[in-house]
Amino acid sequence: MNPIKKWFHCFRKNEDGAVLTEIALSMPLYLILLSGIFEVGNYLILHMKVQHTVVTIADLVTRDEQISEDVIEDIFRVVPLIIAPYPTGDNSLTIVSAVSQTEDTPSSVFWQRSGGGDLTAASVFGEEGDAALLPAGLTMRDNETILATEVFYRFEPLIFPFIPEKTVRRVSFFRPRIGSLQEIDP
């Protein structure tokens, strides 16, 4: 038998290390799969945190008969605590808009305040003093106020930097419990 054929024949019969070779070849696939599961889980938790933040802020704003600028600022200071462990700063923004209408004025944004971060974003309901852009099916009665709270958060992937950033936006509509909250006390 030819020595080269004998040498290859020896390798073909020798199965030592076959499992180690299979693990070495499949390990990168498992690491990518595990990293992807971690990234998707992080994204889903962020969605839940943003939803929890928007509902909590809307609830805090609608608790009293009147609201002042100081109270609004205090409420915005709570945003980093609610959305933790995700950092706020340039990544988040919370906007609270009071949408109301009277007999003489169609639904419009009576007042609007933002805080809880420095992300650049605009409310889809319009600016203060403008006619309100409400979702279809949302109707209002005269002298009724709806507080539309929006939370924006810019998601940046932790592991896969080639995935583009995405801004997560959640909205919550609450009616004031007492009063109309059509204006903010200075």
C-alpha cells in the first residue's frame, strides 16, 4: 500500500476528537444565537419599561384638580427612576399635552410640557395652541380634557452595532380625575 494512502486511511479510521471538532465548528453559531436572544430580550424589556413610564407619568399628572409648573417638573424628574436601568439624557423625552375643546374652540392643545430627557422629538398631537391631531375614533365633549402623554426612547443595540437605532414611542390617554386641567398654574 502506498504510504500516503496508508496515512489517509489511518486518519479516516481514527475518530478521536470528532466531538471536539464539531463543537469548535458550531460554537460561533451558538454564540451568535445566544447574543441575538439577549438583544431581543433587551429590546422587549425596554418596550415594557417605556410603556410603564408613559402610564405612570400620565397617572401622576391627572391625580389633582390643578397642576403647577413645579409639579410638572417634579414629575419629569421621576422618569429616570421609572425607566432605569436604561439611561435617559439624550436617549429619552416625555411630552404631556392637554387636549381640550370648548363650545367656541375645536379640540386643540391647550398646554404642552416636555422633560425627562433631551432627545429631539415632536408630539404627534401638535404644538401648544394648535389644533389637535387626535387618532380616529377619539371623540371629545365640550370642556372635556384628555391628557396625551408620549414617551420617546432611542434604542441602541448593545451587541450588534450594525443594527440601526430605533426610536420607541408609547402613548397614553388619561382623563383628569377631578377638574379639567385646561391650564397650568405658574
